[in-house]
Amino acid sequence: MDLAYVCEWEKKPKSNHCPSIPLVCAWSCRNLIAFTTDLRNEEEKDLTHMVHIIDTEHPWDVYSVNSGHTEVITCLEWDQSGSRLLSADADGHIKCWSMTDHLANSWENTVGSVVEGDPVVALSWLHNGVKLALHVEKSGASNFGEKFSRVKFSPSLTLFGGKPMEGWIAVTISGLVTVSLLKPNGQVLTATESLCRLRCRVALADVAFTGGGNIVVATSDGSSTSPVQFYKVCVSVVNEKCKIDTEILPSLFMRCTTDPARKDKYPAITHLKFLARDMSEQVLLCASNQNNSIVECWSLRKEGLPVNNIFQQISPVVGDKQPMILKWRILSATNDLDRVSAVALPKLPISLTNTDLKVANDTKFFPGLGLALAFHDGSVHIVHRLSLQMMAVFYGSSSQRPVDEPTLKRPRTAGPLVHFKAMQLSWTSLALAGVDSHGKLSMLRISPSMGHVLDMNMSLRHLLFLLEYCMVTGYDWWDILLHVQPSMVQNLVEKLHEEYMRQNAALQQVLSTRIVAMKASLCKLSSSTIARVCDYHAKLFLIAISCTLKSLLRPHFLNTPDKSPGDRLTEICSKITDVDIDKVMINLKTEEFVLEMTTLQSLQQLIQWVGDFVLYLLASLPNQGSPVRPGHSFLRDGASLGMFRELMVVIRIWGLLKPSCLPVYTATSDTQDSMSLLFRLLTKLWLCCREENHITEPDDALIDECCLLPSQLLIPNIDWLPINDGIISKLQNKQLVRLQFGKAPGLVGHTVSSQFDAFVRAPGQPKIDHLRRLHLGAYPTEECKSCTRCGCVTMLKSPNKVTAVKQWEQRWIKNCLCGGLWRKMPLSYS
């Protein structure tokens, strides 16, 4: 493990952020991190309980909000989509936070619930029934269905038709369990029930879910001499009211309290966690004293109940009729450790079997198998989630020491040491975020090999496996990019494409845009492939335009055939290879292309991009042997060229209805038919690469004609995406980056070589709305938002009123073309 970056607060004379007690943090599947601090006002001598939300790619762009909690915040919890956040406090108030206008740096409190005056000690969203297990031992399989399998898992509560009902469950310090359900109409149904008849104090608690739709709650009063209690909670809706039923499950005593040598050594239980939210059969416990801790891992198993011989004679037990009981068994325990300050559990739903403690050498160091323990001396250990054996270690600045030095013999340093008070592992367990006792946020890389020597192929296989998992689930993959070196990029992109092509056609179609976005983010990490980033984003834009324009086509008669007008357009354009655009048009039913004039005119900016890009590609064909430039990969991409060809036909037909919607070209001759010329050249180029396995070189006649294009038409400047201002490329050299909340570190990215200077938009030059293709001016006055992943910029509010354009804009309300989240940009960004 090593530090990637550290972000700290600016010290101000009158108000400062200080760590809250307790300090809590949470990491979403979209790579958003939420954590708490207390804002101390020196003049008024009061504390404001703050919630901070950052995107890991732009950690300095922190969104800080006064939570409105009157008492200290005790829990933070993201939902399964990573778009909503729960916060709970020591006064029993629970608040649900949602994005404002789907912006990752703008949040608002929408709904909530309360158990007045009863501090919340555990909090969780109800399970939605979705669980996709990873099979690490099958990471080399070709089929995604073998690597990742859908586990049969019932939602905690379902609506009519089996749709999971949203809501949350919380446990309070007095032993109450409260459930709040979010109805589709926005109402909140809340019910509260005691966990058992004899209520007792709950100092620690955690929540997990069973495959049958039940909820399991683990509680402890904080004393290691008391049992750790477990309860089954069933939630239902009866007569429009929420109902809670509870049942006591088997309890356990920690092993250290029954060991005569350690009976009174660890008086307090300080951490109680299920190994995963959907793994209620395994629990992690930590008991501590002033200086040391011990950690134990327990598992709930079904065991046969022995029957006395007397009863055996009366009624013999045969086969499956033997009575079974549930019993907690200890799996493993550590030796005496330094005092544990925080625990972070993995989120990967790895399929665990009884042989996991003896897995093959190539998978036993897989990052998702480890959990993190932080200690008061500043160190962090990654240990196996079941055996608790050491897998990796990180020493903070105050904890440098030999590994083999005994814990108890080390002299104690004077004064408090800086240590993590709260930690969270990323969703692929390749990164660890920790907030320390000074309020700083640290981002740690966790090596895919867990510090052990693995060959490059094995490390690449781990990264590829996790990239595929993110591709299938839709989770953000920023934490994987932390480990990708420039030398790996080409290999990873090729292998990712190979694995994608092995899947069935239906799955390929579902993942078609996600894999392009993934390739773009990988290529951004190497200077030799950075030009391909532009190509991949242009391809995403082309796919989106093609889908949108084809969706506007309507059949002329109601008794439509099986194929839509868009499908027939694709079929006819692929069959008819004529270079004359008018001859292709004759084979189409032009009445299916009739649209309102206002609609056609409103699409002109998108149509102009198609025309400009086709002209740019054809003009760059003679230079294909020169160093790679943006657009190069399109010259060998038959599918994309075919898509451009279809759009050119559609645009030609629409131009007959509304000539002003046609792309505008600056030609040297007034009589020249620019659309026909470009279609003819585009068709010739398409014929060279229409068959993926039989690509031929363009003939000299085509290249000569493309050489003449600059003398016939003015070649446009293509507005490529801006250089991303994120942190990921700054971390390539493995040097620690120090940041400050609220202050951007300046332009982050590769040093742009001279061959790319023409494609970079310098500060002060006119800006463009990348989705609407509208020019915004050098210093835009309209509020804009940018993608956290690719840097794509678009206006926050729509200037359009035409339905067709609104349909286009609705596609990008929640996410960018590449699937990244939006963040609001400061006015007059540069």
C-alpha cells in the first residue's frame, strides 16, 4: 500500500474544521465519498455538524453542507445506486440527501424520519434484491456469465409486481429498531419496535440481510463479558401501515473472554461488523483495552443436534430427520495487536466457499478478500476476511518500524499519534480512504497483488477482471485506474476488447457504450494513446446521435412490419453499396422521414457535427501514415463509417424538406454538391473496411480525391474534449500529491506534445457546449456543468423548447455520454 494523495482543510483564524466524535465516512459505488466534521466557530464557541461529499477524481471540489443535525452525526450510508445518502445523529434524527439537478457537488435534504431523543447506532438501506457474485477462481473464463453470477436474493420488502420497496432500517441505543419505507407517491411510512421484550442498552450494532428477504441485526452493550445478541427482523406492510416482527437468534461470547489467559484483558467490544451487508452468517468482532486489541471472526452454521440413546430407541433418527440447530463457531482470531481505531470491510460480493482458506496461489492475494484494520500508531493492515492473516501493511509517518518487532515491547511515544478514525474501502478494494484525527482525508492505493510478487500477466488479469465487473454492474472504475501504468494501457484495452467480443450479441449491445467509455478512460493514462480518447468520445457521440435521429422516424402506416424505419434504413444502406447518395435514397420510403420543420431546424447543430466530422475524416485520410492524430481509428472502423453513411442519407432526405437544416460547408465552387461528394468518398472508404476480418487499403484514386478536398471545401476545426482537470493522471508517477479542500491544484494532465497543440483549446478561447454543439463564448455567462470522468461541458439549463431537442437533452440529465456524473462548474470557467 502507498499514499496516492492527501487533502486537508485550510486553517482559518475564526472557524476551523475539526474531526467529529465519532467520525464517520462512506464510499459509494459511483466513487463519491461522504464524511463528517464539526465546524468550530471560535467567536460564538459553537459547533456545526457538517457533511462533506467529494468525487475522488476532484477531491478539492468538496461540497460541504450544514447537515441541520443538532447532535453529532453517528452514521452515514449510501444507497445501492450511489445517488442518495442517509445521515443519522445522536438525537434520533435520520435524513435522506439527494443530488440537486443530478449534480455530484450539489445536495439537498428531501425526506427523513425520527426516533426522538434516541441516538442511532446502526443504519442501512433496505436490500433491493440485486446481488452479483464474483467467482475469482473463474477469472480466466471467457463468458461473463461464468465469472459473475446473479445470486438468488429476495428484497427486504416488495411492492405489487415484485418491485423492491425503498427505505431504511436503523437501530437505536435503547434497543429499538425503526424502519422507514418510501412510497412511490413520496410518502414515508415509519414503524418502530423493540428488538426484544427485555430492552437493554445497545452500544454497537450492525445490520445484514438474508437471501430470503429477512434482516439480521447484531448488537452489543459494549462489554466483552456480555453476549453479542442477534435478531431476525421481518418487515411487512399491512393495511397501508408498516409492521415489524422480531425474533431472537443464537448469541455468542467472544473467545477472548473465555480464555483464562485473557479473561479480563479486553473489557470492551469496540467494533462489531458483519463481513458484508448480504452476508449475515459471518461477523467480525474487536475487543480492546487502553493499549491493545484482539480481532475475531465468527460464522453461523447449521449443526446436527445429538439425540440421547434413550430417545434413539423410541424414535430412531434416520438421514435428514436429525434435528438441526444454528450455532456460532469461531473461524479465526488474531494475536494481541495495537489498539484498533477503525475497521473497513470489502464490498465485493466474492463467492466464498469452504476451500477459500486454501485457494490457489494466483487468487489468494486478490484484493477483495481482505479487510482493513487501522491502529492508533498510524499503521493500516490488510488481513484476510476469514483467516485474518496479514496480506499487506501500510505504516504512517509515526509508525515506521520493523515488521517482526513485538507489539508489546515497543516503547510508547509521547503525545497522541495521528491515526485514522474512520476508513472505507472502495467497491473493488483497490483503494482505501481514511480520515485521520486531524481531519485530513488520505487516499491509499492497495496493490492488486497485495504486496506479493506476482508476474505482470497476473496483475493485469486482476485489473481486467475488476474492469469487467464494473462494466457489467455499471459501477465507477476510478479506483482501478489508480493502478494502471502507461505501459499497461495498450494491453488492457486489447484484452478488454477481446473479452467483450467473446460475449453474446445481446450482452454486447447492452455494454456497447460502457466499454467505449472504459477504453477512453484507460487511454487517457498514456501519452501514446491520448489521441484515441478523442476518437472514443466521438464514437459515443455518434452512437447517441444515430439512436436519437433514427428514433424520430415514424412508419407511414399503422400496420407496421416487424422492422422499424431505422432498422430498414440500416439494412438498405448495408446492402446498397452505390456511391451515389440519390440512388440510395430511391430505395427508401421517404414518407417515413417526414418531420415538422421546427424539429428539423432544431437538429441543425447535431447535423452540422455529422457533416463536419465526415469532412474532417476524409481530409485526414492522406495523412494516415503520419503520427496518430484524433480521428485515426475511424478510418478502419467499418461500423462507425456505416453509421455516418446512414446519417448522411437521412440528412439528405431532410434537406429536401428543409434546406436550412443541412450542414453548412464553405466551398470554392457555387455549383458543387458537397453532400454528394462526401457521400461518394465516404462510401469508397467504407467499402475498404466494411468486413472486419477483411480490411483493405484505400486505393490511390480515393487518396488523391481526398487530397483535393482542402482545395474544394474549408476543412473545419473539430472541437475535441478539453484536457481533463482530474487528479488521476497526476498520480502516475506514484508520488504523493498534497491537496487542499476548496482550492483546485491547477491544470492536471499530460504535457501535450506539439502534434496535439492544434486540438487543445487554450484558456481564453471560445468554449463550446459539447452535447448541444453550441458556442458559449470565451467566458460563458450561462451556468455550466462538466463530467467528473471525461470533462465534457454542457449548459445546466436548456435553452431549447422543441420536443426533439428536449428528448436529446433528457438522455444526459443524470449522466454524461461516458456514464460519468455531472458537477456544477463555477461561472465563467476557463
